[in-house]
Amino acid sequence: MSPHTLPALCGHKGLWRISGAMRKSIHSPEYQQVLALLVAMRQKAGLTQRDLAKQLGREHSFVWRIETGERRLDLIEFYWICQALGQDAPHLYAELIKKIEKPSQSGTSAPFLIKAAEPRSSYRIKSGKMR
């Protein structure tokens, strides 16, 4: 399979245009959007980190480590968390891809999050910034 086959299969041509060296995704602004989405969905569902971890059959620190950026979330775990929160994982993934391919001009992170979930006014992320 050529390197251009996967993007064509996924329907996302622009995502694969990477200039320069790839950085670690866990420290990227795009990954922070994923974390913000997960926190907002959990809060909208009225669940604590412990509640979500229990639904996932995991220890309570599992959710905390993901939400704080200490642990990387893989695609399958993203799907499982979306399922546990009653969300449509393919739709949310497609919205995230759109935001990654075409970042907001205003500099705000993921305005579509308001539609998916209503987050608290602020929460702490690993970078130490308040949102």
C-alpha cells in the first residue's frame, strides 16, 4: 500500500500534508482539542472521572491520566469512551478532523465542542493553562 492510499481510503486528503518533522501528538494543540472534548462530554453526561472509569471497567486513575494528558488515548479507547458517554464516535472524529485540517481563525479551540457538550467555564489541562 502506498503512503497515499490510506488518506484516500479515509477521505481526508489534507490531513497527511505535514511540513517538517512530526512532533509528539500528545503535546499538540490538536490533541488538547481531543482532551477538551472528552472532558466536556463527561461533564455533560453528569459523570465523574470515577463514574466513567467504572463504566469502562478500569481503575479511576485511567480517566484522570487521559484527561490530564499524562496518558495517550488511542483510537479504540476514544471509541469506547464515546460509547460509554452515549456519543457518536464517527461523527465526533470527523468533526475533530475538520478542525485539525482547518483551524479556527479566531484562535479558539474547537468551537464545535459547544454543540457536542457544555463544558464547565474552566478546567486545568496538563499545559497549566486555564480554559
